[in-house]
Amino acid sequence: NPLAALTMQAQLVLRRARRGDFRPADVVEKPIEQMLETLTRLEALVREFTDFAREQRLELSPVMLPTYLNNVVALWEAYGNARGVSLRTKLAPDLPQPRLDPELFRRVLDNVIKNAIDAIDSSGEVVVKAHRHKPGRVRISVADDGCGIPPDIDVFRLFETTKAEGTGIGLAIAKQIVITHGG
């Protein structure tokens, strides 16, 4: 709530500056834009941390896994292409229809796929695979041909990250969601 109030106040001042209430407007315009950008990042961080702390409640429904995974990968293709990374799926033909929370599980895939793309310096590949693991179980994996994770880093530990701009929350939340799904 304090972040929302601060954001609204900054937006109000920025609107007034652009309308000409302050002379010269450029004195306050750029700092306020930077403040709003920082507040947006901070709000996202707080939201992620709150999501991590909150108990995950699943809304399970049967999912056609090939369609679901192909759709998720297709949405990341533009981001991958911009970085010189190709994406593809490798899906077993006999995949069952698992019951999962499509929205929450999408967060897992988005986080892992984005990290995989970001791990590749230039011209590489990310492959999303799925196959039957055990009776009634599916294994989904995301593999990239990046440099790998240093052995002293546990990317699933809260606030641990290899990225300069990373928060170290995304994969901790992803792990929590997977565990909540029984994985």
C-alpha cells in the first residue's frame, strides 16, 4: 500500500509537470520518470516475495500437455530470436493429460525458459522436453546450451542468483509451485 501511494503521488507530479504546472518541467520530469520506474521494479519484487511467502492454492484442471507446452514455447520465440536463441519442444507421443494449475505452472515454465534463454550468450538452443516418468507421472525439463550454473550456486535458494539484475526469487517460487503440484 505505501508503494501504491508513492506511485500515485509520483504520477500526479509527473502529470502536472507535463501539463506545465512547474517551470521548467524538465527539472522534475526525468527524476520522476526514474522514480516511477524504480517503484514499478520494487512493486514487482514485493509481489514476488509475497507470492513466495503465501501458501500456493492450486486450481487443478486436465491439460493437453503438447498443446500447452507448444503454446508456452511459441510465446517465448520472439524473445529468443531477439537474442539469437532458437526454441523447440521434444514431446513424447504418449503424454497423459495431467491435472495442474495452468496459470501457476505457466509461471514455472516462463521463469525457467526465460532463464535458459538468458543463459546463452549468443546463438544457442533451448529445448522443452516432456515424457512419461513413472505411471501417472510426467517429467518436464528445460535444457539450454549455455555455460551452466556454477557449482557453488543454489539457484533454488531464496535470493540466490547468477544474474546482475536478478532478484533470486523466481526459481524459488518455481520450485515451490512444482512441489505443490507433487513434483
